[in-house]
Amino acid sequence: MPADTHCPYCALQCGMTVGGAGTVAPREFPTNRGGLCQKGWTAGSLLSHPDRLTAPLVDGVPASWDSAIGHVADRIRDLQAAYGPDSVAVFGGGGLTNEKAYLLGRFARVALGTSQIDYNGRFCMSSAAAAGNRAFGIDRGLPFPVTDLDDAEVVVLAGANVAETMPPLMGHLTGARLVVVDPRRTPTAERAVAAGGLHLQPVPGTDLVLALGLLHAAVTEGLVDRAFVEQRTSGFDDAWRLAAQWWPERAERVCGVAATDMRTVVSWLAGSARRYVLTARGAEQHAHGVDTVTAWINLSLALGLPGTPGSGFGTITGQGNGQGGREHGQKADQLPGYRRIDDPAARAHVATVWGVDPDSLPGPGRSAVELIDAIGTPGGPRALLVFGSNLRVSAPDAARVAAKLDALDLLVVADFLPGETARRADVVLPVAQWAEEEGTLTNLEGRVLRRRRALDPPPGVRTDLDVITGLAAALGFGGFPTTPRAVFDELRAASAGGPADYSGITWDRLDAGEALHWPCPEPGHPGTPRLFLDRFAHPDGRARLVPVDHVPAAELPDDPYPLRATTGRVLVHYQSGAQTRRVEELAAVVPDVFVEVHPDTAARAGLVDGAWARVESRRGRVLARVRCVLSVRPDTVFLPFHFGDGQAANLLTNPVLDPVSRMPEFKVAAVRLLPVSGEAVPA
């Protein structure tokens, strides 16, 4: 029977129908309205891909499930007996269903007793989440439905290239005047300019300066919504004291965006009734990404956008379950329901649901990069269990990550394709794909969706939930819920009363077609598609403007490394590329990594369009094909991060972390370009 489900890729979670043979067809759903991007159209081809993992591997040799699970359990017991509970770590993913994310957190903290759990959303939404929590008291990427954008008059996209990363989202922006903030002339920027909007092209790492310049223009031009600021916010005066230093002409000298353009953007926002500011990874993946997002929030609050019908501020969630994945306990500092793990009341509530003593729950653990860095150090992890992530490609300073993972006593990877991390694991556990399982996900609007099984997984393949419960049982911890519906019902109880309250959401309501956005705190509650209309989530009901100031990128260009490298996505690939690089139609479009360079910059390096170049930073080097592009900044180069081994863009990136979110600085690294001489390049 065909199953109505959702695309396995981005957080739009476009509606699709999957047939029993794995065929894919789009279906009507609010985010995609009957369309799909190239990735969605080809998603079904991976279900029967010849590279599918179909048997457990122990040290590269096929093994039975019983022997593989038993081997992992024995090694975990031995390591924890010798080195303590935190010697075993868990790493999850933003593509896991809510049920998997929840059960993985319970498994880590109850069956393993370890504090060492984090996930790849640390590389994606952590800065936006931290900024949203401190400004609004809660983090939900979009606090309004995507369809609210249909009637927008002005939309500012700061660090978002949605024409490539989320093509169906562009269908909701056709009526708006777009302002795109990006150092590259992306397809999104091209569309903005063609329709009468603007492309603001800041120096990488200076988005915060631009936002401060815009706030300065709003104040000095008399465009601040004083009634909104006085009635619904606090902290404006303190935020203004710092922004007052950044008049547009001064901001222009640092960020490179014309002061006249800053004033134009503010006048467009202030002069429109329906206006939105949206940030994404380009603004967030920095060593000061939280402050950068905060600066955009401050501007939005000064203009009265958040919590106003027809307007708003939002952050564009990237991964398929990037929203739900950070709510249910696979983050280093969180318990289900978006509760903090260091909150005694939260610990008591969740411990009651789990049937354990609150004092038995470990405290906060290390964030993703810090967890990896601790491998091989006294007190650091000696075993790592990875679910739904390809760390060898997606983490910064990839050569160091590879060395750290290779130093583990035990690396276990649950995956359905042999990605770069799985290929080097001691134990590989083959798991089901998206169309072969049941569950729920939460899209970028905070809407909870049903994933429905269309076909059975191949013989020998188990679901991630089977793997987690099997490992727990082998370690002597029975009693874990074993079906997706049962896990979700326990998740509902664990989330009850928390910021992300799912207790009123049931599979029956979702299967009946109800559109349910959290919080949904009781049976029969209609859900909350729009947050903040009456009050923000802080105890006093007010949003917070937080004073922030510019701090330069952690690594600036110099004589040895005179260029800024930034990274991002392209239309046909997704995340680490472990899936899309195996789709023939997609790989044919972009088969290898490339470096986008201004022609003058290429000429100075002795390079021409189509040549292979060495892109080098202080951490590593990448062989990439040169693409000469007139619209890119001459001081900037761009590489997509979807490729592995010697083509991994994260061989270049800087692992320095934001002090609040612990987000790495993916978007700025000092590099140099050199011709390739005597080195093997891809065929």
C-alpha cells in the first residue's frame, strides 16, 4: 500500500507518497504545495541502492545480530568497569525521528549512565536556539507557519540560500521584496535582485556589524516602534548603548555593505505592514553566532516584528528533524521537553517517567566538538556510539576528527549506507531507512508530522529503535518501550509541562490529519501554530533585547593565508553527501568539490576556470576544481561541504567555539589558493 509520508531531507518535510516499490510522488502539503526539489524526487532510489548495509559488521566481517550486539555490550561493560561511565559516549543526529532522539537520550543516561551525549545539531541550530531562548524564553525555529510568509511584503534572509537548500520555500516568498544577506551572489540573491529587492554582500564574519548598523539607522531615522518596545520588551537602552557606536557609515567600513543600502532596508521593514527577518547558518555558524543572531533579533524587536500578526522573526531549521532533535534529550545539557538537565524539577519529572532516582541521572556533558576533542585524553571517551551522523565529514577540522575517532577503543556506527564514518567503525549496525519505519518528526514550524512505513526494510536490517532497545537489554536494562508509538507516548509524558510540551499530541490525532504545533499541553488542545501573540515565554512576558558588539572572526586573513573561506550547500546535495553522492542524477550535476573564486583572485594564484587548485588553511588542504565567478567577493572563496576524504571542506574549517552555544566557526577560515602540481586529482 502506498504511504503518505514526508521527504527524508530538510526541515520543510515536504509531503510525498511512497509506493511499495519505493517510488516517490509529491503530495499536497502546506510547506511544498505539491512540489518537490531534485533531492526529494530522487529519494526513493536509495531504498534499493546496491551499497545498502544489510548485515552487521564486526571488524569488517559480517556477523549475526546477536553476536554484534553482544560484542558491543561486552566492550562497553569492560570499558566502563575500567574507566567509568563517561568512558562511553553517544552521538546522535538531527535527522533521527522524535522517538529515536528521545530513546537515545534515555539509553545514554539510564542504560549507560553517561553524561557524554550530544548530536550534530550542535553544528546546525545551536546558536539560533541559544539566541532565541535568551531573547524570547523559548526556541522554536519558526514561531509561525511557513504559509504566513505568503502575504509578506518584505523578507530579510540573513545567511540563507533557500533557493538551493529549500527550493519549495521560495514558493512562499514570491510576493515579497527580498533582502538577501550573503557574501555570495547565490541563486536566492539573484532572484531577490531580479524582483526589485537587494543583495547585501558583507565580509564573511561581519553580519553582526551589519545588523548593528541597521538598528542604528532604525533609531536615528525615527523608525523604532516605541509602543511595542515599551509594552512588550526590556533591555532596549542597554542594547542601544552598544549599537549607538555603529552608525551606518562606520558599519560600512567594516562589513562592506553600503550605508545607503542599510537605510533602504530599514525603511522597507518599517514602512511595511507584513515583514519578516529570518536567519540561517550563514549568520549562525560563527564563533560569535549567538550574538549575531541576537543582533538580528534586537533589530526585529525594535521594529515590532516578533509576536505581531503578519510579521515576525524566525530561524530556518536545516535538518529534517532539527527542531524535534534538539527538544527530546540528545543534547549534552537537555532532557525531554526542552528541559535543562541541571534543573532539579526537570530531573525529578523525567526520572519519574523513567522509573529511576533523579540522583542517578548524570549532569551536563561535553558539547560535540569538545566531546570529540576529549577522545584520547584522561577522562575522555574511549568508546563512541554514532546514530545518524557522519562525523568524519561534518565536523570541523576534519583531519583532527579522523585521528580522534581512529584513537577510540570502540567506534560503533548505526547507518544504512557506508559513509566515511561507518567505513572506519569497529562495529557497523545496518538500520532501516526513512520509508521503512514509523515515527514522528517536527518540522521547521514546530509542526509534528507522521512518518509512515511504505515498505519493509531488507532482510537482516533492523530499526534504530530495535538497536537501542537491544543494546539496553544486553546491558541489563529492560523495560524500554519497544514500538515507535509506545516510545512517543512515553515522550509525551516526559515532555509534559516542559517548554516543548507534546503531551496533548497523539498518533491518532496526527493520523486523523490534525495540524498540531507544540506546545500542545493537553488532550484536545489545538496546538500553537503562532507563538508570542500575547506574551513571550519569559516569566514577565517580555522579550529581551540583549546588548551585543562586534568581535572579529577568530582567524583573519594574513600574508600566508590571505583569503576568507566560507562553506555551504548546493542544490543537488545534502549535508555530508553520504546519500546524495550515491544518486546518479545528482552526482552527475556536482560530482566533486569545487572552489568558487573571483576571476582576479584566481589569476593572482595562477589559476583558471576549470583547473584543479589546492585550498590550504592552517589545519589542512582540499583539492577542488576552480569555478570563476564574477559576483563573489575578491577576498572570499566558497566550498560546498558535501564531499568526503581529500575533498572535505571541513579539512579547512576552524573548530573554535561560540562561548554560549559551542557552535564551531564553519563560515570563516583563512586560506590560500595554490596550483596543483604532481598530485592526483579525481578522474
